[in-house]
Amino acid sequence: MDTKHCAVDGWVDAIPAPGPRIGTATFDLIVRPADIDALPDDAPDTVVTCTSGDPRITHELLNGIQPGDLLRVTGTLVQPQPPGEAARLTVDALEVLDTGLIPVIGNDRYQ
């Protein structure tokens, strides 16, 4: 299994959800290649499946992050074994770089 510590910038695809274990959150990040101008117009974006168990990050994901928000996430990236599956990133730091134009829902969704 190929892993590395890295930072990834991307857009939140859907409302983050509680993760598979108590105190975790999960979401998909849509990542565009840095050399997008060199790629064909129909080149697909990359989907990175992200999970965090850090209580502060989990709280922010479940109460403040909306689809369309641009994030920088830092953590351990695991490349998928079968090609074509989503890479997985365990997030240990999160920074909101920009917010979506229209809020999807209020911040009280998980209270």
C-alpha cells in the first residue's frame, strides 16, 4: 500500500457525513490537476475520499462545511490498490480557502 503525507486542495462535493466510527466524519473532495490547461477538456476530476477523527475537524466538517467550499486538507494519503477507485486521505489539518456561493443548509443539522 502506497502512503504519503501531503496537502490537497479541492472542493467539497456533498455535505460531509458522520463517519463509520463514533467521532469521525467523512466527505469527498474533488481535486483538479495543477496542469489542467495541458489536459483534454473532458479529463475527469480526481475524487479523494477523506476521513477525520480529530474532534475539532469533525465538528467543523459536520457543522460548518458545505458543498462547494474550497478546502486545503493535510494528512496521510493512501493510493487505491485497484486503479480507478478513489484515493483515501486521513485528515489531520483542515483550512477553508473559500466558501461556496450559496449555503445549502443551516449549521444546526447535527445538533
